[in-house]
Amino acid sequence: MAEKQPNPKNLLKRIDLTTPLIGFYDAPDPNPFKPLIEPKDGKCIFSYFNEWMAGKTLHLTKEKSGCRGAARHMFGVEFGPMDDFPKFLVDGEGLKASTKLMKKWVESRSTYKNKHDHILVGPLKENMWEFARSISFYVNPDQLSMLMLGAEYNNSPDDPPAVIAPFGSGCMHLSPFANAEIPQAAIGNTDIAMREYLPENILALTVTRSMFKQLCELDEKSFLYKPFITRLRKSRGLPNLD
């Protein structure tokens, strides 16, 4: 029997999150994800953020993947000599102190290895859980704090870091995990090249499947039901959740 998607309803209620959760899917068939959006050449995938919020799913393929960064990261497409890419990121965008340093970083980063021909980014589809590779919460700073605390809830000092904040493009933040099998979360959407497409007070926390399960299992013993959140909401002029 296929694993069921964990139910986030209680978690979303306790952190007062009403924006849709966004899934990053690697699937053999895009049809179950309809309504679909086909990306325009050269357009950042996050320019479709408002359409995700409206219930539509962005459909990416090797032939149609939006910007070159997404094509490279998600499908391994190269657009010229390898040495040209670090040079562009330094001379054109000023993202590292030197081309040598940027080249070292690029060579150390592995691109996403797609299993199927279709990458889909859009609202969670409960019946498509087997193809989900990560889940993103689009949150304000208070909600980000709560989710980060939730990510640490089951973590031991001997475990890998529960929360990471990797350097990289927005599309890289959809699949930033060296080992997607472990419970881990990543702070994302810190790439200033794509932030123009998001509300100014919104960041993302992207989590692995196992971390999503842990967050959904937070119960009455956890901080979600303790006075901290009540006091925080009162300071923001928000009503008590209970």
C-alpha cells in the first residue's frame, strides 16, 4: 500500500497559515496536476507564484523549463562551456568574490537528478504524495520561527542539522538537500534575483517528506500549545487560536 500524505491541517491551524503549501514533484504524468502552467522561455519559475497560490501547477520539462538556471539545476542542461557559467555569476551578478571561488562552489554542488520527464511545482496533491520530493511553506517571520522550532523538536545534537540555509538560486532551494531521505528543513527564497515575485515579508521553509511528517505530528505536548505563541499573537494584535 502506498504511503499516505501526512495531514497538515492541525499544524497549519496552530501556526495560522492560510497560504497553500507548495509541492515539488518528480512525476511520470503531468495530467493529475491540472490545471497546468507552461513556462515561458527565460522566465523565472517564481514569477508564477501568484498562480500557485491560485491553485495552478507549473509544468517543467527539459525542453520547457523557464530560465536557464532552472534548466541546469533540474534537468542538467548546460548552455555553454563550464567556465563561462562561474564567470557570468561573478562578473554579471556579483555573487562571489572571485571566479575561482564561484567555480569551486559550482563544482561542489550537485544538480537535481530527475527520475521522470516532468517536474511540477504547485499546490499539494494528496493523491500524488509518492511523487513529492519536497514541500514548501511560504511564511512570515513569526511562522518561520514556529516551523524552525518544530523542525528541531525531534532533533538530537548527534543528528544532521535540522535546519539549513544554503547559498543558491531560488529554484535550487526547492531541492537543496544532500540526503532527501533524512528529516531536514531549508530556509529558502533568499535569492534576491527572484524575491521581486514574492510579498516582501514572505520567506520559504522547504522540508523533506520525513520532516513534513514530523511537523504534522506535533501534538498538545509541543510548543504549538504552550503560552509562547499565545503571547506572540497578543503582541501582534491577533486573536487567541484556542
